[in-house]
Amino acid sequence: PLVPGVSDVSTKPESSWTYDLGWRFYGSRISAVVDAYDSDFSNKQINGTDQVTSQSVYLSLGKVHMRGLNTELNVKLSQDWSIYGSYSYTQAIMERDLDAGKNKNGDEVYYLTHGKTLLNTPRNLLNIGVSFTHGPVWATLSTRTSSAFYGDWMNTEKVGGYTTLNLNAGWNFHDWGFMHKPYIKINGFNLLNRRAFTFASNVTAFQATAGQTPYYSLLEGRSGMITVGASFF
């Protein structure tokens, strides 16, 4: 039996009640969206990796309260230029302590997660982009900024945020015989070669001080890709 106010690690069906309120505007040169939401989850599901066994682990977190704000703005500056921005604020709070099962001595283990912030949940996310389109040529230079986040359930370990600079560009060609809409596209990610942690992958990291140190995924370094494509139908 569960202790009142304590959630079980075993998976159970997830359910939620969500309320949202927003405003949208679409004009000839400006479009904007603002949306506020409030979600109450029961048996919130989350999965990750157990670094010891390399197997996937699924947890049912009991009650989780999420609320936030999402905004978007797109402005067409001229025939060729436009700018885009989006910002989201997220607050995710666990409302029960976590029952981690029994230890080697057969004692039930609980972690005081009530009131803690859900791991891997940055409060702030910001995207800004500038786009250029002229005839067959197009390009977008964009940045993405993520604020700090917790890597463990007990909120004892926190890693800083990061910002990436990315470039996408391409050229759309005229049809070549049986090839329709051929194109070439170049993608450049993390042009400034920013180094950062992006995600705590082991959900068993209930608290960093109990030998369950979080394992993090690293932000992909500077990278690029060229794509050539066309439609044959």
C-alpha cells in the first residue's frame, strides 16, 4: 500500500486535466500567438536509462503540476526579410514524494520530491531567427537559448543553460527533366561550438548525494550537413 502523499515507481495509466487560454493574431506582415496553460497530471509517466544495466526505466511520478506560457512572433520586414521569435516559460512541480521501492535490507525507500522541480525541465526557452528569401535562394540564421535545469529528483544538482547559433540555407532549382523541384540544402548546427550538458538521461538519479550521480548527454559540437533532393512524381 502507498503512503499518503507518496508516489510509486511502478507505471500506472497517466491522466491529466489541462486548461489553457490564448490569443492569436494573423496580419499581412505580423503574426503573434500567446498561450497560457495549467496542467494537473496524475501518474505522470517518465522514462530514461539505468546506467548500470543500460536498460530503459519507466517511472510513475504520481501528481505533477505543470503551468507555463508560450509566445510566438513573426514579422515580415520586407519582401525578402523576416524575423521570428518564440519564448516559453515552464514550471513543473512534483506534488508527491517518490517511493523508490525496497532497498537491500527490505526497507521501503522514499525520496522527498514533494515541491521539487521536475528534472530536465528548463524554466525558460528562447528562439530567435532571421530569414532571407530571394528567388531560389533562402537562408535562416537562428539562436536557441535554454536556461538551467536540475539533473536529479531531489534538486541537489543543477547544470547551466546554453545558447546555440545555427544556419540553414538552400537553393531551389528549376525542374530537370524527370526531376521535379530539385534542391540543395546546407545545415550548420552549433556554429560557435558551444559545450554544455543538455539532458540527464538516468531517471534513477533520485539524489546526487546518495551515489546516484546523474549522467548527462552532451550538446552536439559544431557540425554540418549537405542535402541534395528532388521529387520524381
